[in-house]
Amino acid sequence: MYFRAILPFLVASATATQNKLLQIPNSEFGPNPSNVSFYLYIPTKLASNPPVLVNPHWCHGSAQAAFTGTQLATLADTYGYIMIFPSSPNTADYCWDVSSPATLTHNGGGDSRGIVSMVDYVLKKYKADPRRVFSMGTSSGAMMTNVLLGAYPDVFAAGSAWAGVAFGCYADAKGGVNTWSDACATGKVVKSGGEWKGIVEGGFPGYKGWRPKMHVLHGTVDEVLAVQNLEEEIKEWTAVLGLGNVTAVVRENDINAGWTTQSWSVGGVERFRATKAKGVTHNIQTDAETVLNWFDLKCKGPGCFSRPSNSRFGRRAVI
Ligand SMILES: *[C@@H]1O[C@H](CO)[C@@H](O)[C@H](O)[C@H]1NC(C)=O
Ligand SMILES: *[C@@H]1O[C@H](CO)[C@@H](O)[C@H](O)[C@H]1NC(C)=O
């Protein structure tokens, strides 16, 4: 039996939010074929047409742990965005299913489908902005962020994945749900950009629309998910986003001393970012400021970063 990593997350950044997490009963939203639980944070003062930030927890985590684990919910009180905290139904380890064909396929089912149903519930109930839906997470939550952006490129505007793996890296050839992949975790799943692109595009066959931008971050001494996984995410998303011939700009000491960010832009618009955190283990600490700025969540009114209007909701109204 392999060792299933337990994140040493004893995060001390207790959130002093105005309001509490609210659970939405599973009978009130769907489809949710794997029975993911739905927790919601609604700040007192919502922005008009508020953005939505999904924050899937890490393995052995919970919605409540993700809620108090960063400053993002506290900052929602200031900036008026809504947060969705899904809670994993996989009781063996409370990881996310990032291995089954269902979760890796657009409208295929699995945990990703349930999470997207939560997004749809919030868009409708709170008149939230379908062009400003984001996902961020750490570890298993970062893996799920990769899965959500790959399988639902029509739903999300951007992702921020801290210490995760590429979309499809955990894919189980036998179709297993929430299977741990030692090969991926240890950095032995190495593919070309073209191969990764095929895997992501296979998650939503025929999709030709706009793709969300992505920021991936990884510690160089990650002992749970080898840093090779950062290289695989870079190959994957630069290929998917068509950045193969774009020269990355390098920023040293970005976010923290010793961290290096590579950034890919097209026509002055940043499309992908990868940050290598020197000397950092799997216990990488979320920098809320970095997340907020990447998603432009401090921005109010027109002109904020968002999906272009060719999203699925540009074609059909949310009802
Ligand atoms: C689904 O999840 C809810 C908690 O959100 C739980 O009460 C219920 O028992 C679960 N249903 C099944 C069939 O596992
Ligand atoms: C770079 O790739 C894009 C998309 O594949 C293409 O449109 C563009 O012409 C390429 N630019 C160069 C300089 O090769």
C-alpha cells in the first residue's frame, strides 16, 4: 500500500470573516453524480454582478479547512466576490477525483461536474458574472483546478494551481475513481506539449472556444508531488493555449524572495504564468494577494479581467 500523502497543513491564518460558511443541501442543485457537498461564502456587501471564486480543498481537507486556511474569504468581505467551497465525497482520503474518465470529461460526471453545478447555482441565484468564474487550490485542490479548466474551459476565466499536477496526469487507464498515481506524484509521467494538448482537448472534444488563463506554482523541494509536475503543467498549458512560439518573460524574486516566475503573453495580454518556489516543500503557502491580482478580483465595474463574450452564457441566458 502506497503512502497517501497527508498535507502538513496547520495553517494559522484564521479567517475573521463577517459571515459563516453556508451549506447548500445537495437536493437544491445538480447534476451532482458523485454527491460533492456544497458550501458557500457570501459576503455581506456583494459586488454587483459578483465574480465567483471556487476553492477546492486539499487531501484530508474540508470546505471549512479551506475557508479558514487562507485570507481569501476575509478579502471577499472587502471585494464582494462569492466563494464556493466544495467538499469531497471521497471519504477514504478526502482527495478529489482527478483520475476517472468521468471527472476528466466535459459533462462526463464525477466531482468536476458537481462543482460546475455549484457554479451554475451561484450564477443564477446571486446574478453572478458568468465571465468572471475562477478556481484556485492547493495540492488536490490544485489538481482539481487543472481538471476544471481542462474539462470546463467554457465555464472558467482563469485558474491558480498551487502544488498540483497537469490535467490528466492522474488519469487511470482502468477508469478508477479518485485513484492515487504514484507515477505522476513522483514525476514519472512525462509527456510532450503535443501529447498533453491532445489529452486536454480530449476532455472536451470539439471545443474550439476561448481557453482560460492559468497560473501554476510549485516548490522546488516538494516531497509529495515532484517538481517535475510543474514542467508538465508548463508544457501542457503553453501547448493548449498556443504559446509554443511565445518567449516567456522571467521575473526573479516574484511573490517571495527566491521565487522565479515565467510569464507568457500574447498581444500584451498575459495568458500563462509558472512560478518555481525555491526551497519550498509541498506545504506552499497561498499568497492571497497574488491570487486576487491574477483574477483581477479587486476590480469593480466594466473593464475587469473576464472571459470574452463567447462563453456558453454569451449564447444562452442563465435561467
Ligand atoms: C450525499 O452527501 C450528503 C452531504 O452533503 C450526505 O448527507 C448524504 O448522505 C450523501 N448521499 C449519499 C448517497 O452518499
Ligand atoms: C505563433 O503561433 C501562432 C498560433 O499557433 C501563430 O498564429 C503565429 O503566426 C505564430 N508566430 C510565429 C512568429 O511563428
